[in-house]
Amino acid sequence: MSKYLQSTDINQFQADQSSADAIPYDIIVEQNDSGIFSLLGDIIDYANPVFAKILRSSPKEIIGTSILDKVKGTDRQKLQASIEKLVSGELEKFNADLLMKSPEEKQDIYFSLHLKVYKKTEEGVKIIGTSRESTLRVKKNIELVKTKSRFEALYRNIIDGVIIYNYLSEEVMDCNAAAIKILEFENRNEVLNLKRSKLIPRYSEYFPDIDLHKESDRHGLRVMRGEAFSSPGIFLSKKGKGILVNINIVPTFYRHGEAFVIFQDITSRVINKKLQRLNEKKYRDIFENSHEAIIYTDLQTMRPIICNNKALALFGIANFKAFTESPPDSFYRETPDSTHASKIYKSQILKKVIEEGRAEFSHWLKKASGEVIQIFGILIRDQGDPENPKMISFLRDTTHLYQALEDLNEKNDELKKYIDSNLQLENFAYFASHDLQTPLRSMISFTQLLQRKLTGRLSEEEQEYMDFIISSCKNMRNLVNDLLSYSRLNTKKIIISNIDLREVLNELKSDLGSMLKEFDATIKFVNIPETIQGDSIKIRQIFQNLLTNALKFNRPGIKPEVTISCTSKINHWLFSVKDNGIGIAPEFQKKIFLLFKRLHTNEQYEGTGIGLAMVKKIVEQHQGEIWLESAEGEGANFFFTIKKRK
């Protein structure tokens, strides 16, 4: 290809220039149907016939004239500024579609202009340009913009809700103002990227036995096949309320799986149809056999329009005519409190129904017979006729529930009194046992002093009396100490911490060393966890009492053997303390956990009858249970649980 544009016009142009004026091919386009021209500043100093034809002139008519005079409106200022920047070097090239100034044409004509600096001369900066008429393309673009504007206006202002929904990602891409309003959201941002699970319920009473999410998947397949179709459906409002809709689904063909979902709220229409069908036979059975009293009421007059037999029975009225003739206020229980009954019903409850569409209430109702019952009701406003508002009432007699609640409150009061009584008893036990310590110590001390002072002067019988006093006082002191410990269980708050149970048991075994040696006993530990959570002092008390009992209640001639084991359950630890002692008969197994319940005399086995009661209380404080398995003469196995804490 030649370095220079080979056309008659360019050759002629080059013939009139010096060799330095030759026009390079890489600056202008080599197409004979392009308009080619050059500028000196804004003056046309060369134009081929094609460019002249674009400007509706001949080359002679336009050479020497300003190109700015050929441009119309604001495009003239735009072109002038661009030429000045090309001349100053601020701009390398300029491309634009400009509106032509042509008085002879009735329609607007556009031409494309491509300018580039060629070289600087003594006369000024030379600019080379090419041009084509672009009227059709520009007008097509203008029409596209107009179409887009019309679409935007329609999309934003249509009364139908419109959602752009992607069935692949299962989320909302965009929505219009009507959709925001119908779905009861505040603004567009709350709807954008809303997932299907938040927009469509999986199941609805309006579409029984239909998985609506699977139905949505089927809609998505149809969209991806390019189908446009209609379907009934249900959307969830911002508050989770079901909104029945008629939907037209149209693929956008912009993204795969994307569609316009155009919908109308038909909830009121559906409810109205259902209410109308109440008079039809197939709905009459549901209406009449409902467990609730159903009343359709005029909100302005508060007169019933229709009701079922359950409602007549609830109000104690023989027939519907008598119901309509009864003043509404006649069913309210009279009360000195003016804020009760009719005032609450008419002002607060009805206001809520009108403003929010739904209200729940509970109050006393006076039947036609004068009997007073308590009812619970759900009131729903019928949205179908705003000028003549109606209300649907669903009422149920809850008197028996109210009475049950009253009984429960009475039981709670009794329980509170019982708890208070127990607390007072525990306080009494604490102070009584605490105050008994001093006289007991005095009795023991003075009796022992008297013994020592009268040594050798007491008869055998008198010495026996002295020993009996001291022994009884010591037993009494042990009982008081145990009673004091028991009373402190509830007054002292448990402190939960990590317990090294193996260390606790080993220390306890060491403390019981003299007792183990006395009875020649053995203790085994099996599957003991390293750490449990609980009150370390009280947990130690559990094992100390159970171990002491296991060693104490042994069978003569048989070495005591005690095994402590543990099993880890999901929510708790299960402990076992098993011995080979005398055992416990079944009829006594529950009694031994009661306070002061002893199965043996103090001469047979020492004790106060408080130890196992303390164990039971501590286990319960750790949210556990205690029980035993035993047979008389065959040893005993005490089980108890301690709750695991996270």
C-alpha cells in the first residue's frame, strides 16, 4: 500500500502543496466515500467532494469558510473549544457527532468529525479531518435513549410491583417503588439482594401440599428457556406477613436466569372471595364447625353481618336476629373502672385493627343470661371495602384457662409461703444450732472438771453417770454441728470452679487413713475424670459422706471394699460409690435421704442421720440426682449425677 492516499482529490491537494505538505496515510482514512478535509485553525483550506456533499455544498463554496459556521447550537462551542485545544497542543485528536447547520433541511442532520493535528506551518497549525454523515446512527442512539427513558419512567411509576429477580442466584437484583410499597419495606436497599427464603415462604395455607421453593425452581427453568408466563403466588412482607399476588414473569434476556417479576397484591380480593364463599355450602361446614366463634362485623355500626352457631352459643343468644338486635355494649361486664371493658375495646383495640389490620385481646364478656366469662379474640380488618370497613372476629371462651391460671397463682403463693417457711426453718436451725454450741461446750467442760476433782471419791455408778453425761453432750454436739452444716448449704452460695477430682479423692483417702487401717479397708478409683466443674468444698462433702458410710456400715468379719467409678454422659457425669457392706432393704432406700432418718441405733452405728440428706441437697444444687441400688446384706451402690458445664 502506498504511503499516500491515492485519490484524485488528494493528488490534486498534494499537487498544490510542497513535498512537506504531503498528507500521511496513517492520519487520514483510505476510503473514497469518506469526507476528507484540512483546517488551518478553524478555516477549511481543503475539502474533497464527499465532505462538501456531506455539508450540502461544493468544495469551492466551503473552502476558505469557517467549519464552525457549519455546526449548530451548543455543538459549535464544543467544536470551537476542541480546535483551540488541538492548536495549543492540549488535545491530540477530536472525535464527535455534530448537529449540522443546514437551513434547507427540515430535519436534523448529523455528521461525524474526526480531527488530528497534522503539522505546524508559518501560517498556523494544520489539522486533518475525516467525516461521514451519521444522522441514522445518531438518531437511532437518541431513540434508544428515549426508549430507555420511557422504560425507566414506566418501571419506576407503574402501579404494579416489579422485581428484577435472578433465578440462578435466587436473589433480587432491582425493584421499583410499587414493589417496595406492596412488600412494606422502607427503601430500595432493603429489597436489593433479598434471598428467596426471605421473599417466598416454603409453605403456605393458601397453597396446601405445595413446596413453593420447588415451584420457584420450576419457574427458573422456564425463564432459562426464554418463556414468559403467569402464575399465582405469595410473597413475604418485611414483617413476614403473607401477601397473595398474581405474577407475570418475563425473561430480561440480559443475564441468564434473570426475569422481570411483575405482580399485583390480591390479598384483599382473595379474602373477600373467601368471605363471600362463607354463604356457599362447601364453606358452610368449615364456618359452622370451627372451634372458634366467628363473627363478620360492620366496624361503623358494630353490628354483626353474619356469624356461626358457635358465636351464638358463646354470647348465649338463640338466633342471629336476636344477636343483631342486641346492643354491643350489653355484652360488656359493667365495672367501676371506666378504662376496662367497652372503652378499651372501642378505643384501643378497634384503633389497632383499623391502623394495623389485626389485633388480639382478652377481656370479660357478659352473656345474654348474665353469666360472665373470659374470652380471647383475634380481630382482622377486611381490606376489601375501605369506604365501609368490616372486621372478622375469632373468639374463644378461655374461662377455664383463666381459672386454671388463678389456681396456678394460688399454688405459687402457697409454694412461696412454703419456701419462706423453709427459709425461716433453716435460719432457725442455723441460729439454734449455733447458740447450742456454747452450753454444750460448758456442760462437757464442767462435767470433765468435776470428774477430775472428784477422782477417787465417786462410786462406780456415779462415774458411769458422769461418763453418760459427757457422751450424750458429745453426741448432741455432733448433731448440732451436722445440723449447722446442713443449714449452711442453702445460705452459702455455691462457687463453681474447675476441680482436680483425682487430687480431691486422693486427699480424702489420705484423710481417712486411720479409718481404713482400723477396718483393713480398700478404696479403688475407676475412670475418674481429671477435671469436673462444681463447688470443690461441697463436691468433697459428697464423697466424704458416702465413703465414710461405706466404711462404717460394714459386715463383721468382711474387709470393706469401696469402688468409686465414673461414666461420662452427654450432659452430665454419672458417679457410682459401691461397697460390700450391710446393704439397705428396698423399703428404706428412699427414706435414708430424709433429714434425721436413721435405720440403726447409735449403739450399733454412730451417726446423726443428716449426712445423706446433705449429700442429696448438694447433688441437687449441682443440678443432679441421687439414688441407690441395694439388697440387705449384699452391699449398696450409690449413684449420683453432676451436670456438665460449658
